[in-house]
Amino acid sequence: MSETRAGAAASAVERPNLPLGVIVAITCLAQFMVVLDGTIVTVALPDMQNGLDLSTNQQQWVVSGYLIAFGGFLLLGARASDLYGRKRVFLLGTFVFTAASLVGGLATNPTTLVVARIAQGVGAAVLSPTTLSIISASHTDEERRERAMTLWSLMGAVSSVFGLVLGGVLTAALDWRWVLFINIPVGVVLLAVGGSVLPADQTGTERTRLDLPGALTATLGIGALTYGFSQVSAEGWGSANVLIALAAAAVLLAAFIVVELKSSHPLIPLAIFRASTVRIGNLLLFGMGVTMTAAMVFLSLYFQEILGYDALSTGLALVPMSVFVIGGGLAARQLLPKLGTRALLAIGGLVTAAGLAWMALMPAYPAYLTHVLGPTLVCGLGLSFMLPAATVTSTTGVKREDVGAASGLLNMSRQIGGAVGLAVLVTIAATVTNGVMPESANPADALVQGYHVAFLVNAAIMFVAGLAAFALPASQREAAE
């Protein structure tokens, strides 16, 4: 890719007469829609099963199909925005996501629904990194850029929790199809506003080239890795599907590195890893992906299997945590210029670890206000400090023409962290539960002991993440230099 073309792509969203607040609003709304769809479908699965006669495997693929496609195509979608223009790729991703939502909502058989969910994942993989790339490229002032990224990261955190609540409300009040139809008006607004407000992408005289060998090996490798770990909880580590998928992922990802080293137009310029901010930031996001996915799953199971909540009550029980994520994120927005990303990441990691360790003390028969509310609020507060700081860190010190690739990389780190962490922690919890079950007079006690160990392991991961933050440069200016 020529420097001329790279510069054109990087400056495509710069428009002197366009308020930056409009860009932030468009991109945050798109990110909210994408992340929402990862959780909103979960509570509607029983109704989907009844309506379309889904098998157990098909139910799993309604969720896994989206996540696997999302994780597998992230790097490809991110690099496409660098090469072909951010507005063009933004509109393409929005159209695919919206059209797939319509098809899924109108599905009359399991195959159509699963294919639509996979198509949604592809659209999300194109759209999500492009939104962050647009924010990063449009903000030349470092402080305003950090504030915008804070809002963007908060949208991801809040929508993942809000999806549980909204999914329960829509399913109970209307029909399971509305958990998909809800995306259509949002997508239409994004297409109309984005198409009219964002400036046209500039084009160069040279044809751009996408690293197709790199795209193929990365997409298949990440897809195989995500699929392999997604099957662990259902089939176990020793199953043929898991072993073959993980072996294929290792081979494909090794091939991807070789391809990138030799490519003149790499999908991920490996030089971006020279920046400690990129390396450490993505490691932190991997750990945060573990917590944001696994902790939510275990809390949901705890509420439903131990406290006897239904899906809607479970979502509502997580609303206070969501409020703390918003409040803490707004506080982090003010603290970021004063304390710096290193301090916020360290504080956030240690506070999150404390909240998770507190969760490991929740009894088998707790009172929500006494035993559950406190640790969820502490965990939400810690994550709210980490999310914006990690997002800013992971894109600091990166050339503007590579911002899209860096955005895809940080999204991928969080997605893979969630898939890997959930598989490992579910296996640990199940092993502990099965080990103490013969000695326990009450199955609930054995189940809770498994959850306790999973929460403690998760706490250890976040404690290490908090310590790792101290390896970052003292300031973002130092990192950029």
C-alpha cells in the first residue's frame, strides 16, 4: 500500500465542518448494537427452541455461530477499513448486519436462523473495528481522542449487560423474533446518518491490495480457535472436535505469522508489536475478555440455578453493576488525563480482582443485598476504569494507516480472551463440583464451590493484569515517542 493511499484512507473521516460529537454518536451507537447482539439472544433461546424446534446443537450454534464469525473476521474487517476507506466499510458492515437481522427475525427453520446469525457475526466483525478506527483517525487532539474512546468502550460494557435485560423484556412482551428485529431501526438510522454525514472516502490512483493469504490463514485460524474453545464446555478437552480444531488453529496461526513476515501488504503489520503499549494493552484486554465473559456467565448461572431467578430477573439483578460501569467510566474519563492510563489500569485491575475474590465468598443461600450486590458493584467499578484506559493504550504508538488493524487486534484479543477464559473456567468449576459432589449432601453446595474456585482463578488473572500495567510507559506521549 502506497503512502499516498494510506494517507488518503487515514484522513477519510476528517471533515472540518463536521462536529466530532456527531462522529462519536454514530460510532458509539454502532458499537452498542454490535455488542448487544452477543447477549440479547441468550435469554430468548428457549422461545426460539419452541418456535423453530431447535435441537440442542442448533441452540448452541445460534450463539456460537455469531461469536465464531465475529472473532474470525475481525482482522479482515479491520484491515479492510484501512485499505478501502472507513466510511465505505462502515456502511457495508452496517448493511450486512441489518439485513442478517431481518433474515434471522423472519426465519422459519433452524438453518436459516443459524446462517443469519453467522452473517450477523461477519457484519459485526467488519463494523466494530471500523467504528474505533473512525474515532481514532478523526481526533487529532489527544485528550479529546481519549474521551471519545472512553465513551466507545463504555458502550461495549453497558450493552453486554443491557442485552440480558432487553432480551428478557422483548421476549416476554412480544416474541423472540424481536431480539433480532430491534437491530433493524438502529441499522437504518446508521445507514441514513452515516451515509449522509460522513464524507466520501478519498481514492488514490493505485489499486489497493488486501493480504488474501494472511486474511485466509488469520480468519480460519481464529475461527478454529474460537470454535475449539466454544466446544470445550459441551464436549470436554479430549473430544475429537476440540483437539482437531485447536490443532488446526495452531497450524493456521503459525502460517499466518510466516505470511505476514513475507507480505508486502500485511494484514497486521507486525511492526506495531514493537510498541509496548500494543503488546501489554492487548494482553490486558485478553484478561478483561475473560472477566467480562466468564464472570457474567457464572453470575447468570448463580442467579438462576442458586437463587432461582428467571432470565428477566437475572438481567435486572445486573443493572446496578451496569450503572457502576457507566458511572466509573465517566469518572475514568475525567481521571485519564490526570492520572494516565498506567495508573487507571493498575487501579482497575486490582479493584476488579478484589470484586471477583469477594464473589468467591458468596454462600449457597445468599441474600442479594447482603452477599451479591457488593461484589458485583466493586467488579463493575474496576472494569469501568480498565476499559477506556486499555482501549486508548492499545492504539497508542500506532501509525495512522494502521489504526484499523490495531482496532481489530484489540477487539480480537477481548473476544478470544472471552472464549478461552470461559472454556477454562467452566472446566475448572465442573471439575471441582464433580469432585465434591459425592461428599456433599446438597448439590447446590457442590455447584457453588465450583463457582467459588472459578471466581478465584479469575481474580488471580485480573490481579496479574493490574500488576502488568506497571510495565507500561508513564505517559502516552512517552509511548508515542
